[in-house]
Amino acid sequence: MNLRTPLLTALLCLPLIACGDRPSADAPAGETTLGQKVREATNEARKQLAEGNISVSSDSGAKVEISPKGDLLINDVAVTLDDKQRALLMQYRGQVVAVAEAGIEIGVQGANLGARAAGEAIKGILSGNTDKIEDRVNAEAEQIKASAAKLCDQLPAMLATQQQLAAAVPEFKPYATMDQSDIDDCRDNGNMKLP
């Protein structure tokens, strides 16, 4: 699962929305039209996270998923699990969902920032008042960095659960690919891969 997709989609739409209309009255405070459109588009992804199977990355080409009920499916075949193993799978799934949801929210925040920055720049150019635009944009960008840091802070617990799961369910071990370098990369660069 790539958490950068919602942000990339939002950024690609910026030129179309930046000078557009105002968000609807029921939009969350501070949300731009672009942010609202991205939020609407990501609602389906949120629903799929909650209700659908979650894919686990696999370099082997195997189809590996965790169902909402805690089933481990490898190439559509359920692995036999005891209650403890299923509980670990559910815990891990919950952590993956939480990180993915945080990534989606960061994408929406980025879309809002991009639209506001474009709008501020256009207003500044038209009015001749470009002072402090960069300061306002940078302040909001810092909030997004803080959200990203909180996302990265969730990863050590997810890694610990993944390691417990790999030890408890031998069939899962080949797919437990997250390691400390992913956490370090997230903190250093804001880049990460999800299992």
C-alpha cells in the first residue's frame, strides 16, 4: 500500500482546483475545495480499509491478505490459526489500518495546503501584497510534518507486532518485510513502505 498516492493525486489536481470555487458549507473548517474532493475520493479507500482484505506485500508474487475477521489468506487459501494467532493478526491489521488512515489524512492536509498556497500566491500577485505568504505556508507545512512524525511514531509498535506474528505464524514469516530501516527512512525522509 503506497501512502503517497493520495498526496500525488491531490497535487496533480491542483492546477484545476486552485482558482476554483469555495468548499461547501459542511466541509471541515479550513478545508479547501481540493481537500474536500480528495477527502471524498479517499472515503472509498477508508471504507475498503475497514471492510476489505488488506494486502501484505510479497516479493514472491504470492497474494497475501489479512481479512477483517483476522484470516490470513495466501493465494486465497486460509491458513489455519488458533485464537492467539488470530488476535495477533487482528492487532497487526489494526496497526496497518491506523497507519494507512494517517497517511490518507496527511494527503488531504497536503491537498489543502497546496490549494491554499496557490490561492495565496495568486491573491498576492493580483493585489501586489506577497509579504508573509511564505511564512503562512511554511507554518501550515510544519503542521503536516508534525502529522507525518506522528505517523512514523506508530511504526515501532507495528514492527514489534509484525515480528511477534512472524514468530507465531510460520506461514506469515516470508511476508514480514518491514524492518528498522523502514522506520528510520520514515523519520529521515518521510518515505515508507507498508507491509
